[in-house]
Amino acid sequence: MRRIAFAVLFALTATPAFAIDPQAPDSCATGPVEKVYGGSTWLVASCSDGKSLVFVAKEGSKAAPFEFDLTFTGNDYDLAGHGKGDRKYTDAAYADLQKLTGKDVLDLLQATKVAMPKN
């Protein structure tokens, strides 16, 4: 597990009245948007806490089946992954996700909110 600090993001998104446990969002179903990380396509959805993201390798991708969770912990973010996708592609995606900035995360959160679910 890798801890990623996003002090700027925390300052921009802090909501004192927010009661959801940031370690366990109720759901992560807002979106998704398609993005490429590590040379593979990922479906990115935001979570009910309004701060966390889930990255799911698109079906048919060499990284699939695999999921990364970028979970807001209250002060920063934890990045964790699990699945059985090709390690070469999941490791490359992990390296790209570690480079996300606070602005990148804010942009992804916004993009998922305006994305229409694909049926």
C-alpha cells in the first residue's frame, strides 16, 4: 500500500459536516470515465465520499481483471490494488497513478460527476 499526500486537495475539498468514514465509502459508482494508465485503459469512478476514486481495468485489457482504490484517509490518500491482471501492465499503471497530483484527482472527480453511465 502506498500513501500519497494531497494537502492541496484536502484543503480544497474539506467539508466539516461530512459524516461518512473516509476509509469506507458506501459506493463508487459515479461515472465512469475512461483513462489510460500504464498503457492500459481504465474505467475511473468516484465514490460516495466525494473524494475517493476507483480504477477498474477495462474488460479485454491485459491489466484486467484488476482494480486500484485511491482512498481518501482524512489527511491524504492510500493507493491499493488487487486482482489477477498481467503484472507488467498493473505495475505500469500503479507507477502512473502514484504520479497523480491533487489537481489530477480533482479533475478526475469532476469528470466522473459529468460522465453519463454507459449501459
